[in-house]
Amino acid sequence: MTAPPPERHAETSQDTAPRKRGWRPRRLHFHLGIWSILAIAAVGLFLLLASMSLTGRAIVLPNWVAERVETEMNTAMPQGSITLRRIEFGVTPKGWPRLRLVDVGLRDASGLDIAQLNSIEGGVRVGPLLRGELVPRTAILSGAQITFRRLSDGTFALQFGRGGTATGNLADMLDAMDAVFVGGILEDASRVEALGLTITLEDARSGRLWQVTDGRLSVHQTDQIIETQVTFDVFNQTDELAEVELNLRSSKADSAASLSVDFSNAAAQDIGAQTPALSFLSVVDAPIDGALRTTISADGKISDLAGALEINEGAIKPEPGATPVAFGGARGYVDYDPQKDSLELSGLTFTSELGEIALDGQLLFTNYHKDWPQSILAQLRLNEARLVTPELFDAPVVIDQGFADMRINLSPFSIDFGQTVLFRGDTRYEMTGGVSAKGDDWKYDIDLRSPDFTVEELKKVWPKTAGKLTREWVVKNLNGGRAEDAHFVLFGNSADKMNMVLSVHVVDTNVRMSPDLPVAEDATGTVTLVRDRLAVDISSGTLTAPNGVAMDASGTTFVIPDVFVEPAPAEARIVMEGPADGAFSLLEAEPFTVFEGTGYGPDVADGYMQMRADVRFLLLDQLPWEEIDFAVEGEMRDVTSDQLVAGSTLAADKLDFTVSPTELTIKGAGRLGEVDIYDATWTHPFGPGAEERKSIITGSAAFGEALVRELDLGLDRSMVVGDAPAEFTLELPEDASPILTARTDLVGVGLTIAAVDWSKPRTTPGDLTLTATLGLDPSIDAMRLEAPGMLAEGSLTTAGGDLERVALSRVRVGDWLDAPVTMTGRPGAPVVISLDGGRVDLRNAGFSMNGDGGPNPDASPLLLRLDEVVVSDGIALQNFAGEFDRRNGMRGPFTAQVSNGAPISGSIAPGERGAVYRIRADDGGAVLKGLGVFSMAQGGDLQVLLRANGSSGNFEGQLQMNDTRLVDAPVVAEMLSAISVIGLLDQLNGPGIGFTEVKARFNLSEERLTLYSSSAVSASLGLAMDGYYDFDTSSLDMQGTLSPFYLINSLGRVMSLRDGEGLVGFNFTLIGPDDDVEVGVNPLSLLTPGMFREIFRREAPQQVTEE
């Protein structure tokens, strides 16, 4: 110990001296007073401090104290300055001094405010305080208002309160904070706390503003470090606040620091705006939880950044107006390497309504603008992905692994895929393309390829977004085989409908277009989806027809024009090539059913067929086949069929055909047996209403000798030669024989009907129409033949391949035949020709009656039942009936009636120059009268013999009539009156003159009757006559001899040259019209014996034989 200070010792000596000198009581009073005062002051101070400690009250120190403290604090600060308004003094409950500085301002060296606090409160150290120094032991700050700005160039500005602004980089800010604790006012403070912080962060880079209220700050320091903890809630534009805890550990020696941040329910975009390493979060609109640890280098740069992030449900929203793309969440670990400027991603999982994905990788930040990356190069390794959304796939689609290189441009936002490869088992997928956002619109263009995988894989990855029913079709109807060169393109924008393009080459695949259509087996082709249109094109494959025949299906296609329409319409084009029965078996099945109710089947024709069937239907289960529309067309080659026309083979080199829901149509040229069919169209109805329509073949074919042979109508093949085109219609009724209708102009066909001696040259036109029933026993149901010299109408039937009957209701041949004709077939024999009714003119008759009577074994028998037979111009027979054999000329008996009904009978036989007619009648007078030859004869047995004389209508004839009477004969009466034979005249005017025999020889032609000679004799009269009767003028030119008393007179007949003449007779002439005959009698001839009477008359007509 040292001696007390001299001053104090001296003072003590002085104090005691007066007491010794008697002034002691006074000095004692002073001494006690001071201690008393001190005691009292001490007691008062204690009571005051105790009161302040217990009540928490503080006293305001004088202003000079505040000024002194402000000066001392500023002196202690290495730079900058502090201002304060007042100081309040108090005592803690533990008795420690406590100061409260009110309205404290902190300025930097430039004089700008760094901080503005409502108050700073804390304990101070006693010793320095007694020395007049303010050394805080602890500090509690309240009501701090801090504005923290990041400028567009990346520098920071920190503003406390409403004053000026301090600027600098992060290192500057850390140094400014360290200055408070190193050599500053808080150098000896062990703890600093801040309550009720109001922090505003303005970020010029992102254009965003954050505000923290009621924040808490706690700072602890040691000799080397300062540890700062900040907790606060941030308004993140939701109903819930983001909770943030920030721990900063900085070194006092330099600007280096370590920072850890834990946050929850923060806005991902807020976190992404804090550092370039997390800039990718700027496009995420979702709450995020995380823990980040970073180190800040001495120069204020982030030297590393690592941590864990968990993004909750939200959306990708790169632009304020962009349509958000929702996702379920993401979590993973990040590790930033500032040397590489890359961010490692590990254990990253991402979920959305599509599924989830797990990946690792790294992000490389490029294309900086104002120290902020504008692009990110992402190199990602896919560990696994599961696409589980039922809206896309029936079962989860798992991607086992993959890798991707992509460029992410942040503004404007876009993702460009570089090399992206995905693996599902052994299947490799390669993806390129990109996604971009502009305004409120997303644009995308994704290109996915795979070189080789199975069709089953294709079915697993086919998305339902390409049409639900379309996916169902792919799953059900593509089976087996492999897929090659798959190419999937997805492009478009969010404002419009998604555009998809898919192309894949399939090999050895079975393709079924619908349950009602056959399967294309071992098919090779392509499956394409272009926007709304799905198409399957089969370049090669086999289609097994329902009857088991394998058909080439190359060219078959299947199309769904709009995969987004439900129910989706579909179009199948079935292309088949192979045996015709295979194609027909398909057409027999539903939905075609072309042979339903026809009796035909797939074996209706043999040949080779190429067919294309376009089928349109809806992709519905249990679709009625009536609602399936289709159109079929094709070509058949080398076609033969023996079913359409029984007994005949239809053949064609090439036929075209079409099928619709209502009919089958086949077109082409061919042959029916030997008959050429120039062109034909078969239209066969089926389906609803088919019973009201006809199955019909129309076209043109050769009518001629080949048709006669093919139809085997039993006709003489010599009847038809050559061919002529004929238009025809062939009806094919159900359960009935085909019906043929035909018409031809006959140009090119020569026709001969020997039975009626008629023919038509090939070049001569005509008209033939017929309706025939074809089959094993064909028939002509109606026929009309019109040609020069011929008109025939009727029908024809056959039996057993032979002619049964030809019934012609009318046959008109030339001008000699107009009658119904029936031809009746006889197996192994010529047909029988029957004429039943009608008219025959023998003057021009075409029967074989003018021949020489030569043998003709094929000549047809002729049965005549004619209404009229014209023998000559003046002679006609009615009700003519006869049966004639024509094998050796015309031969047979007949009966008839003359015009007045008198019956005759006779026969026809061949002669040297034509037919020989023998006619007889029991009433010859009536017959002669009916024939218009002689009307004055009555009764008598008549016999006439007519021999054809070569030319048509010319006959040499003989007549003999017995026991007839001559009555009412004006001409004879006039002659008898002239020769005054009164008795005979009376007899003529009475019962008539009886003749025992009448004879005549004559020639009958179309122009006249030439009477070579004639005679009529009786007991009282003889008559001989010859001459001419002209049919055109009905006039007579006759001469003759009348011999009265013939019985006696005939005794002198030896003197006469003619029958009917006696020794004595009168020559007479008959000249003029038959209704006004001029009778001439030569009385001198009475005096001339018979043989000499020739000198009084002309020579009698002589018989002339025509060559």
C-alpha cells in the first residue's frame, strides 16, 4: 500500500489542530454535517435506485449528459457518427445500471443515416460509467426501421429510417455491421437484441418488394466472431405468412461470413429472387420450405450454397399473365459451386397430376445480364419416372432411366430440349423440341422418337389424350409384332387445341379394324396420328377371309378422322387380293351380307380378285351392322361361273364390281358359253327393302348362231347365222329361273325359216325383242320379230334340252301368210308346224310345195287350221284344215269350204313342177258357185286336179263333174232362144237341164283362167266351150258349140272333134263382162258338120308348159 496523498494527510492535520485550539466543536459540526449530508445523500440515492429497480422507472438525465455521451461514443467510433435525443437512466431488478437512449441515429462517414431506432436500451458497465464512459454490456433495440435495397446493378443500399442511404456491395454491408462491434460502441456488448423490427426489401432487379414486421434480431459476439440470428414473418401475398430464420456468423477480421436460412411457406419466386443460384425458382408460383447454408467470401461473393428445398403444390408461372401449369410438389437437395457457376441437384423428386419423377443433375448459369443469369443449361439424369394419371393411361407408365440436356431461358421463358434420352426396359426414346411462354399463352413443340420397340409397348404408352376410344381401339386391335422408327410430335399453344403428330412403323402385327371385319395378320405398315386424324396404313399383310382363304391385304388402311369426337367415327379401307371366293366370303359376312336371300355363296364365281372396301362406322361396342356404311369396289380377272345361268358358264377376262349397303354391281365384258357379251352390268340388291327390287344384269351381247346353240332352244341351227349386237336385261329372281329380255336390230344376223320359205340377209335390218326364262329348260315367254317380209309374235318352251313348243300368236310372212303358228317339238324328229287360224295365199306360198318333191328328212310336218286359203285371185277357201308331210314335198289331205260354205276335201302331193292338188266335193255346183267360177250349176259330184305349173300361182287343171244340173243360166237361155229350142229353154227356166258329165281342162294363173276345152253333156243338150276369163276385168272371151238333142245328135259325134259336140250344133261366142255378156250365135254353123265347124271359130287355146 502507498501512503495517503499528501493533500489528504495535510487536510487531516489541519482538521485536528483546531480542536486542540478550542475550535473543535465547530470543526466537528462541519465534519458531521458533511458525512451527514453524504449519509443522507447515500441513503437518498439508495432509496432512489431501489425505487427505480422495483418500479422500473427511469430518470431523464440532463441534456449535457446526453451531449457528453454522444461525444464520447462518436470519439470511440472509427468512422461514422451517432446521434441521440436524450438518455434515460434506470436500474435493473438485479441492481445493474440501465441506460435507455431514445431516438438514436447512426450515420456513416458521409453523414448519411445508416439506422434509425426508436430506442436502444441496455446495461452498461459501472466502472466506465463512473469515469464518464458509456460502454454497453447488453443492448436491446426496438422499433428499428430498415430499408434494404438491391439496385439493378446488383449493389446494395441500406437505409435506416427516413434519412439518407448507405450503399455498397454485400461486403460493404457486412463491414458496416462489423464496425459497430469492432472498435465501436458495441465492442464490449456480449448480447444485442432487436425487437419490433420493420424491414423493407426493395429489389430493383425483380421489381419486387418484401416487408418484414415485428422481426426479432439477436446478436452474440466473441473476440473473433459475431453471431446474428434473425427471425421474422414475411408477407407472401397469401393468407399465411412465410416464416424465416436467418443465422449469420461473420468474422471480425474480414468480410467473410457464413449464412444459414430456414424458411417455410415462403413464395418460391421470393427465394429465387435472392441469389442467381436459385434463379430457376423465379418461374415457380408455389409455397416453398427449405434450409440453405451458404458461405460469403471476403469480397462479398457467395462461395458456396447448399441445402434442401421442398416446394409444395403450385404451378409453373413464368410470366404474370401466363396460364399456370399446375404440379403437386417437388423436393431435393441443391449444392452451388461458384467456381463452375453450377448448381448440383440431387435426390430431386417432382410430382404432378401426371405422375412423379426422380432425377439428379446440374444447372449451369449463363447469359448474364447485370449479374443475373438469363439462361440455364440443365444436364439432368433421370432415375425414374412414373406417369400414373388415369386421364392418360390405364396403368402407370414407368420410365426406368434417362438423361436430358436442355436450355432454360428465364425471360422470355422457354425450355429447349437438346439431347434427351429415356429408357423403358430395352426401349430407347429420344426427345427434342421446346416449350415457351409468351404473354398468357404457352407454346410447345415436342419431338419424341424411338428406333425400335414392341407393339405392346406402343399400346402402353399411347395416351388417352389422343382420344379415349382411339386408345381403346389401339389397345384392342393392334396385337403382336414390333414397332420401328416411332416419331411423336406434340405442338401448338395453350389457347388452341393440342396438335399431335405420331408416326410409327409396325412389323408382323395383327390389325383388326372392328369386330365385324377380318384381321390383317403379319401386317407391316405405319400408324400415324396427325392432329385429330389417326391412320393405319398396311403396306403388306395377310387377311384371312371367313372361309379360311388367305388374301393379300397390302394397301389396307384404317382412319379415325377426329379422335376427339365421341363416339369417334372410323373409316376402314380393306384392300384384298386373291381368290375370288375369299373376297366373296368376306362380302357374305356382316356388315356386307351381299348374298343374303339369293341362294348364292362365296363359290358363285371362280377367279382372281382385287378388292377395296371402304367401311365407315362409329367406335362403339355392339354397333348394329345396319349403322355401318360401306362402299366396295374391285376387279375380278379370269372369272368363271356356272351358277348365274344354269347349264351355261359365264366367263370373263376382267370384271369390275362395286358394293354399297343396298346393292352389288358387277360390270364388264365376257362370254356366256360361246356367246360374246360386249358389256354387262349386274345389279344385285340386298339389305332392307331388297325384296322390292330386282337382281338384274343389263348390257349388250351377241345375238346369233352362238346364242341359239348356247341356249339349246331346239331350233334348227341353220335358222340363224352370224351375230348382231343385242341390248339385254337379265333378271335373277330369288328362288326362280333367270328372266332375259333382249332387243336387237338384227344387222349382222342372217335368218332363215325354211318352213315358210323366208329369209333375211345379214345386212338387212330388222327388230327382234324377246323375253326369255333361262335355266335347264329355257323358254321364250314373249317374242316379236319384225323384218322385211316377216312379222312374228309368240313364245317358246323347251323340255329336257329339246324344243317343246313355239307358239306364235301371229306370223306374217310376205303377203301370203298371216296366221298364228305353233311349232311343237318332238325328241329326235322334226318339229311339227301348226297354223291355227289366219290366212295363207297360195299364190305366193312359201311352203315347200313348189319344189320337185325331193327328199328332205328334216322337213317339219305341217298342220293347218286356216281361216282362209287364197288359191288365186278369184278363188279362196275358208276353214282350211290339213295335215301335211313335207319330207318328200308337200303331201297330205285337207278339207275346206268355199266362200258360200260348200265343203270340199282333197289332198296335196308333190308333182314334177310343184304341188298337185286333188279336190272333190259332193255338191260341185255349190263349190263352183262359191269359188265364183260358175254359179248356174246345181249339185253334182265334183273332182278337180290342179298341178303347179312352175311359177307361183299357175296351175294346170282338170275338172270333172257328174250328175249336175244347169239352172237359171241367162247366157245359155239366150243361146237356146236363139236356136228356138223351146223345150230346153223351158227346162232351163224350170228344174234345169241335167248334165250327166261335165269335163274341163284349163290353166289357172293369177291373171286369167284359160279354158283349153270343156264339155257338158246330157240327153237333151251338149255343150263344148273354150276360151279365156280375165280376173282383172271379170270379162269372158269364150267360144263354143251348143248341140241340142245331144242323145240323138251325139250319134254323129264321129264327125266332131270335141266332147259335147254333136253332128248338128250351133257355134256361139261369149264376150264381155260377166255381168253383161254379149252372146253371139252363128246359125250357119248348124249346117256345118262338126268337124267343119272349125272354119267358123278361132283356134282353141293351147296348153303351154312354163319353164
